[in-house]
Amino acid sequence: MLGTLALSHDALALAGTAAWSVYLAGSLLTGIGSGIVVVLWAELFASLGPKRTVHYSVIALLFAALAYLLIRLLSNDVAQLIVAFLPCISMGCFLHFKQSVPRPPRRTRNARVKERPPVRMIAVASFFGLSFGIMKGLIAPVGDDWIVIRDILNIVAIVGGSLAIFITMSVYKMDFDHLTYQIALPLMAAGFLFLPLHEPWNVIGTAVHQFGYQYFYIVLWALWPVLSARRNVPAGWVVCWGLLFIQLGQFVGSIAASCTLSLIEDDLGMAMVSAFVIFFILIIALFALGNGSTSTGWGFVKPMEEADATSNFEKAGTRLARRCHLSPREIEVFFLLAKGRNRAYIREELVIGDETVKSHVKSIYRKANVHSQQELIDLLEQESSIEK
């Protein structure tokens, strides 16, 4: 609260020769306080599972966008006072909401984590943070009128990104790899396409990039409970790693962009830098989707499908089926085989011919690299016992 007040109130922000000291202190206090608040909320959401994390995140962002538009209608003094008290309001809501969430056992809360950091998640978070930092560092100054328009477009992009992630996760049930590399990364690359142009196109470009970044940010929040459950570690541990490296990526990206900007002399130079960033982002996206990453780790997991699974058997079966790239009909046959059902039962249950059952079973065995129903059951039991 004190940091926000120091940054927003004219009487403190313009305190003569002490202005820089006040600004620096306000920035540090705001950064530390914001980090604590975000970690607490993220840990609380992660304890609720991926589906509810996505739902609450989308609702929170929609309320935040509405609050921003309403605050803009108020006088400057009133708006500054409200902004200064927002951290207190957030923590009040957090304490109230936390009472309805079951607490994990004390031994789990106080356990020392011996797992190695989630390297792949850290790499993805760092890359997206780097891209966001580069975009912020390369944004050319615009007039006051365009700043207002840019802020409003960014809010629209945040709302759009939130609704888009809800649709792609809930309706189309896309997995993490495709949510990240097929949608979020190309959107962020598209933002750089507009950057070398002048108003209004460069302003639109920042909004497009914000759309992709916000989309990924919610993907990251949905990923935390999945990693926490699979590794059997506290959600806060996973959250802190993700937030730390996405912020470090932003810091490094903004510094690199500022250094690059000092070397750019004309629009052609900006166009070349933007083209290089776009090329690099798309190469990363194509490489990540093309190197088989969707068949390993958490990338192939569909967060809403994972949340809908009601037992460890279903969760393990879903992971194994996705990793083996089974078709929808093969998945149905796979689960019946895993329950010990014979071909006659499967034929009657799914109302298909005997030859069709044989064909599906043969394909499932081949994709799972097993030779019998018992080997398939053993493979599923092994999958259930693995802590990811």
C-alpha cells in the first residue's frame, strides 16, 4: 500500500529533490508486496486444481478490467486513493476466501522439497517473460492521446485472452503444448509484426502481444496444480519457481531491448529487429511441437480433462492414452481392456464388430509397445505409481 501510494500520489511522487528516492522506495515496496500477494493467490488457486484455477483466474481478470475502466472515470485524487488501497482489499478477499479452502496436512506444508526444479516449466516461463520484456523495451514513445488508447486496448486484450483461454481449454480441451506453442507464441509473434509501424499499428501490435502473453499467463497458472499434484510437492514451491523466472525473463528482455534500441537509427532497423524476434519465436514454437514433446512430460495433458478425471486410474489412463496418441475410439477400447474386459464384452459394450475390436486392440498394443492385455494392465499400473 505504501509503495503504491508513493508511486501514484503527486505530493509524494513530485517531492522535489527527494523524488527519485521516493520513487525508488515505492518501486521496491510495490514489487515486493505485489510478489507476495501474487504468490499467495497463486498457491491458493493451485490447491483447487486446474479447472477451478482457470475459472477463478478468468473471473478475476474480467472484474479487474471492469474496475480499471470504472477507476478511469473518477477524479485523479480519488483514483489514486483507491489504487493505494487495492492491495489491502486484495488481501482481505484472500483471507476471506482462504477460510473455505481445506488446508493441506501440516507435514505437507512444512516438508522440505527434495525434488529438482521443474526445468521445462522454468524454460517456458523464462522464454515468455523474455519476449514480453523485449516488447516492452522496444515500444516507441507515443503521444498522450495514444497512451490512453493503448491502455484501453491492452485491457481489451487481457479480457480477450482470458475468454480465449477459457474457450480453448473448456470447449476444445486442448493440451498444454498446443495451448502454449500453437496459440500463445504465434500471437506474441504477431505483436512484433506491427511494432516497426507508426500509430495506430504499433499500438495495436502491443495489444496483440498482450493478448498472447495474457493467454499464456493463465496457461501457466493452470499448469501449477498439475505439476504440484504429479510431483507431490507443495503448490507454493512450483508457483515460486514459475513466477521467479517469468519475472527474470522480463527483466533480461527489457534490458536487452533497451540496449538494442540505442543502436537502432531508423524504421528499417526496427523492422529487422522485429523480423528476427518473430523468426526466433516461431522457430521455437515449431521445434517444440515437432520434436515429440507432446508425447512426454506434462505437455500432452489437457488441463480440463485432467481435472474431470475422478480417480487415479482415469488420470493415469488419460496420460498414457495421450502419450500413445490413441484415437477417441481406441481410448474407449483401451479403458475397457485396462479393466480386464474381453473382446466379446467390448464388442457388446461399444456396439462394434469383432474385426473392428481386433483392429483397435492390435493398434493399441502397437502404440503402447505391449503384446498382451496383461502387459497393458501392468503398464497402466506402472503409470499410476509414477510421481511426475
